[in-house]
Amino acid sequence: MNRPRTVLYVQHAGSLGGSCVSLRQIVSVLDRTRYLPVVALARPSRDLVLYYEKTGARVLSWPGLVTFEHTTAFWTSAMRPASWPVLGRTLVGWRKSERRTLELIDHVRPDLVHLNSVVLAASARAARSRGVPLVWHVRESPVPGHVGMRLALVRRALQRWPDRALFLSDAERSAWGVPAGIVVHNAVDMDRFDARLDRSVARKELGLAPDARVLLYVGGIGVIKGIFPLLEALSSITDIAGLVCLMPATLHTPSASLKARVARRVLPLIGRPILRQRVEDRIRELGLEAVCRRMPFVHEVERLIAASDALVFPALENHFARPVIEAAAMGRPTIASRLPTLEEIVDDGKTGLLVQPGNVAALAGAIRRVLSDHALAEALGAGGRAEALLRYDLRVQAETIMRTYDEVLVERTKHTRAGQRSDSDQRSIPSSGTSASNSTGQGS
């Protein structure tokens, strides 16, 4: 029996979020008779270490890996001076990051490296230089930039460095310009996101009235997630009786660092409050304190979905929305922005409703329509559930990824054997101008 191969996963994120959840899902269902996972954390924390250790994977804290930020999640720009230090750290730390990646590879000696984000470009280059089989998982959408040079560089890297590039959607694969990439949608554990979870029980646990009209927003306070258009839309539909919007990951314990304390005190005085303060100020100005239920990060988001009537995802920038497919798995409709990737996972009028990004009136109208028309909400939810069962089952997606590993390793083995045969053939060919018999005579 063949030994299980070791896969080194490199996780870039320093806090719990979508990419962390997605990687944990893969690791948790990996067939250990085929592949053994090792997870390296570029921005380690105690919470993240415990999060992955619960899957049974070996977890390593491995700081010193820089990220190349040029996605809709974050990008640097000459027009945004506050972003310059990030680009500076990337440029200064690139060589160190390559070196640290090579040290990590030497430490683990993996059969294959799986990078969990496109921003790990320095690590991708290092793995390529070492000749380790590489799968590069792209979980983000690109931004064009002012000139397009950085996008062109990352596109070229995606085309040349990995053995396989994985993308979450056709739209993102096209946006990055890598037609040979493989689309592997984010996945849902259907045992966990069970449509049979009782709504009334979930509402009771959360202290919600049985007849409340409950929306779920799982975007945190990120601007690109559309929190500000959402607040404006909610303010125009407060006449809906019992309206509540659950908002996990919007309530955090403030950092106790001196820098953070100074920023919270000084920036509002000069009219530049931090994002969290801006969100809270707007909620207060619009009189939404009773509507917006701010909460910390919630691990068991399925309980929130069960309690909800619909999910709202009013993103302003294109990216794959894990909450959308999780809500669909539980038979809840989605109101989302008409962006390329969201159009790929929300069938407008069949599994949810799509509106133009940032259009507050359209967003409010779509929310009102779903919350006031029970038959429509049920039909959209049923359509979403059927689609999720076909496209997003975790075990099916995990098998696709493991099959990709199989293909890469087989190809590498064939390539290595071909190279060895070529070397052997070259050694058996006499050097130019010297016959085989002369060669033998010289050695006697």
C-alpha cells in the first residue's frame, strides 16, 4: 500500500474569516489514507492554531511570509497614502518571505504545497524555485489598478508557477486571465448546514420574537461588503413590523495597543474616525440601534441562518460569497449585488434576487419584497437548496481537490522519470569525436 502524501497548506490570514473556514473544511475531510495535512500560519494566533488543530492536522506558526495585496479585498494605490506602508513591507520583505518559505519546505519536506490565497506570491515563487509540486488556490478577485502592471505580473505568475491554479468561479478565473485554471467552488458541509434546523428553536436561543422579520448580514464591517448601502436601505424599511438584521463579526473587543487607543480618540476629532466608529455613528444617526443586532464572530453561523428569513449580501466589489451558498443549503433566499461571481451563484428570480451594487432603493425594495411575500421566499429558498446539493457539497469538492493532487503528483513522477531516462541516454552517448572503442581503450 502506498504511503499517504504530505500536503503543506500555507494560510495567509491572521483572523477567522472565509478563507480560514474554507481551508479548515478541506483539511477536516481530507482522506488521511491518501493525504496528511500540515497547516502553516503566516500570521499565527492562538485562536487560529486551535481552530486548525481541532481537525487533527499538524499546525505550525510560521511568521515572516509577506503578502502581495492586489485584490478586491485590499489593494495599494498611489492615491491612498495609507496603503503605501503595505506595499513597502511587501517589497522590503519579499526576499525574506521567499527564504522563510524555503525554510518551511525544508522543515516539513512536503510532497505538495497548497497555497490558500493568491496574495502568497512570494511563497509561490519560492516553491517553484525549489521544484515542489504546487497548487495555488485563488480565493479573491483582482483589481485592474491604474496601469495594470501588477495585475499582469500576478496573471503571469498564475500561468507559469503552479502545477494547478484553482479558482472559486468561472468569473474569477476569467478576471485573472488563466483559462487553464480549475474551478472549484467553495463548499458546504450539508450535515452541518441542515435545512431541518428548527427556526423557532434558533430564534428562541437568540432572543428573537417568533414573528420577527429577520435578515442575516454576514459581511462584518468591510466597506466592500456593502454595509453602508445596507444601513441606508434598512432605514427606509423600518415600517416592517419586527424587522431585525443579525450582524455577526461586527462587534469586536477594541485593541488595547497605544496606537489603536490614540486612533480611536484623535481621528474623530479631525473628522476621520476609524471604520468601526463610522459604522456605529451611522447606525445611531439612522436610528437603527434596535434593528441592527451587532454580534462578535460566530462559529455556528448555521444557527443564525436557521433563525433568519433571508440573507442579504450587498457587496460593492466582486468576490465569492460563502454565506450565500450556506444560506442556500439551508433553504434561505439571498438578496445580493449583481456582480459577476454572485451572478454565478445566485440565479435571479429562482434562488434569490439581484440588485445593482450600491443602489439603495433597489436593495430596500428587494428586501421588502422577500420579507413580505412568504410564498416567494419559500420558492427562492427551495431553488437555492436544490442548487446547493448539486454544486456545493463539501465531500464532492474535497474529492475534486484530492484528484487534482493525484494528477499533479503523477505528472511530476512521469516528468522526473523522463528526465532520468534522458540523463541516462546522454551518459551512454560517446562524446563528440571519440569512438566507443577509443573511449574504452583510454580507460584501460
